[in-house]
Amino acid sequence: SLGPRLSLSSRGGRSRPAGAGGPPERRCEEGQRGAGEISRTMADGSSQTSKVDFKIHAELLRLITYVMFWVMVLVSIFVTKVFVKPDLTDTPLVHTLGYNNICIYFDHSPAREVAAAIYPFVEIPLVAYVILNFLTTREFWQVGRISGALYRVYQLTLPVEFVLAVLFRMVFVIDGFQNIQGHTIGFLGLQLLLCLISTKNLLVDRELGETPGRGLVGQKAARVLAILYVLLLCVSSALKIIHTAALLFTGSGIFDVTTSGGVAIAKTLDYMWMVLAAVIPALIAFQQMRSTLALNSLTVTIELPVPSAVEP
């Protein structure tokens, strides 16, 4: 057929047990072509097929996302403190939340424009990770390594994750000094997205029997730590989202930010969430990428028919 063809195969898949439900068993590719290897074949002497095989690992994209996020943050802090030098005691965040969070460094020109220019290097690998993580899970489902119910969860949450991933850009579009609610909504969506990703990854790892850190502390201890981590992340994310949304839309949150004690609790929760959501996942992605490279890599094959030259 005319037009490009794209196919995916995973490494480390197992055959579906006899009698298992779901689609027919798919044969996974046993060999791997080198990245960028191209083969050309003739078909009936009238055309050529250009084929490119390459491996890609979802966790590498997640690691790139976190690295570029912190690059964006550090550059924004530098521009704000060196070139802008605003009065950070009089900001919409201080008036609403009681303190400045990390978003304050995206609020002043030219730091906002610089951060917006870097952000595509955060957003693109994040969206690619969401898609590739879904495709990797689909491959595991196809060969019977995860349940149909878990795969259905991935199907239902994929569009939600995609929307939440691109929603964060509203931080740069809506000026926090003019519309603090619209400015902050993207950050609330990001918190929900990161919680969803970590929870679903925990469920997949549980069914695969591949828990991050098992090589360091053993499978049983690693599973307990993984569950504890996801619980802390989800609880802190829920508290932050509810507290912030209540302050934004009702003026009163879970903690009384008109008192120094309430502000201290809210800031502590914010710092704890930042470590859980923006530091630890990068370490997990790095460890997963190294320990399960063959297991979670996808081999992507692109075939493009190339018509041969027509003689006059």
C-alpha cells in the first residue's frame, strides 16, 4: 500500500497464557536493528521500501522532562533575581497563598518570556512520554503481562493526561498579576497529572513484578517503599490542590494563611510536594531506564515506499 507504515514491538514480552482473554497473541520482534539502520528492498522492480528501526525508552523521555523543567526554573530564577529584581513581598501569590511558590519566577518580564521559550523542551518530551508510556503498556497487554482492566484505565486516562500536560502553558499565557485563578489553574493540572502517572506506573510495576529500587533493597522492601511514596505523593497533591483551589475561588483554604503558623504549614507541604513530584520521579526514571532498558524499550519501525524513477 502507498504511504508510510509504522509498527511497534516490545522487548521482554511473554506469550499470552492459553485461554487468556483479549486480542490474539502478537509475535514480538526477537532481534533489534541498530538505531537509524535503513534497509531498502525492491518490490516487483517498480518501487523501493525504506525502513528505519530505532529503539526508544519512555523513561528517558520522562528524565529529559524533569531535567529541562529544572533548567527552566533555574534560568527563570537567575533572570528574575539578576535582571528584574522585583519586590517579592508584594505579589499576587503572597496576597492569595500567603507566600511565593516556584511560579513567582515565571511572573515577571523578561523571565516569563525566557521560561516560555524553554518550556517546549519540557512539554514535548512530557507529551511524548505520556503517549509512549501508553504504547508500552499496550504492548504488555497484548502479550498478556498486564490485565485488561489496567489497560482500560490507561485508555480512559490518556486523553485526560494529554490535556493536563498541555494545560501548564497557561502559566505563561495568563498574567498572574491580572488573573491569579487562570494563571494558577495550569499548575494545579500538572499536580494531578504527575499523581496520575506515578499511580499508574505503580500498578503496572506491581503486575510486572518489576519495582524500582529492587536491586538495592530487594523486591519486597522496594514494593513497600513504592506504595509509601505514591501514597505520600497523592495525599500531598490532594491537599495542595484542594487548599490552593479553595484559596483561589473562596478565599479560605485548609490552612489559615493569615497566620504565620498556617503559612509555615502550607510552605512545608509545598516543599514536600516539590521533592515528591519533581525530584524523586527523575531518580526513579533514571533507575528504571538503566535497569529495565530491554524490558520497556519499544522498537519503532517506519516503512516508507519510495517509487522508482519513471523512464521517459
